[in-house]
Amino acid sequence: MLKSVIAAGAVLSVFAPLAASVAAVPLLSGTYLYTNDEFCQLGVTVQTAPAGATGNVVISVVANGSSNETKLGGGILSFAQGSTPGKGTASINGFQAGGSSVVLTETGAINGTGGAPITAKPEAGSASFAQTTTQLSLVTKDGTQTYNIYYGKTASGIVQNAIAIGLEAKGCAQRYVLTHQ
């Protein structure tokens, strides 16, 4: 009996540090290279009318107010932990290219183009952040954006790589891939 108690104690002592590390939130801290992808669905309404024996004819094609944007970005994302672990300030310094996924050109009685060409611009700013084992929230002057976050390797409790995925208020899917530097 004493041998089994000692053996059980030895096994538990081996797994105790593992249980403690699983419970702790791995921290985003320092500088990360990032890539960012954003995709917004375009809703389109097509109005048709009967054209006799030849079938239907298209009268109009209209984007129905959805965002219709695609963006690709990359750069440096830095996290500074505050006095409470898992909360602090994030800053971004990068580059973003984006525009409309679909550009509609109208011809005939009404001429025009719907959508925006792809353009490029620098991206910079800061936000407060809070993280848990499953979520990352960024709070900016425009509101709070929450992502589901999946952590990769850690070193001394600091996240070495992660993926954060979420939906923006305008209904676009957004993904960040982070690699610690």
C-alpha cells in the first residue's frame, strides 16, 4: 500500500507543473511579425424581366449594401503587458492593400462602376487589449473587436506564434497570423 501511495505521489509531482501551465494564459508580449487577411461577402441583386421566347433578360445588377472588400496586410504588431497579466496596450505598424473583390461596370442608359480599385496604404495605431485562453479583444476609438485566438508554442509563458480569427461589425471575416520576433 505504501509503495502505491509513493508511486502515485511521484506521478502527481511529475504532472503538477503541467497542470499549472495548462491553467495559465500564455501571454502576448513583445514584437510579432503579422499577416492579416480580411474578406467581405458581396451581396448582389439581379432583376430580370421576361423576354418572350428567348427567356429572361437582365434589367439590373445591384450590390445590396454589403462591404465587398478584400484586404491583405503585414507588418509589426507589438504587445506590452500592463500591471494585470493578459491586459495591456497593442500597437501596429504595417502596410495594407485592399479594394473591392468585385467591380461592377454598368453600360447602356446608366453608365458607372460599382466598387473600388485595389489601393495600398500604411497602417499604424494603438489599442488596449485583453486576452484569455480563447479570446483576444482589441479596444479602439471605433469600438471593441473580439477574435478567437489559438496559441502555438510558448517560451517562458510568452506566445511565440498564434492565429486570431473573428468577424468585424460590418460582417467581414478577419484573420491575423502572429510570429514572435
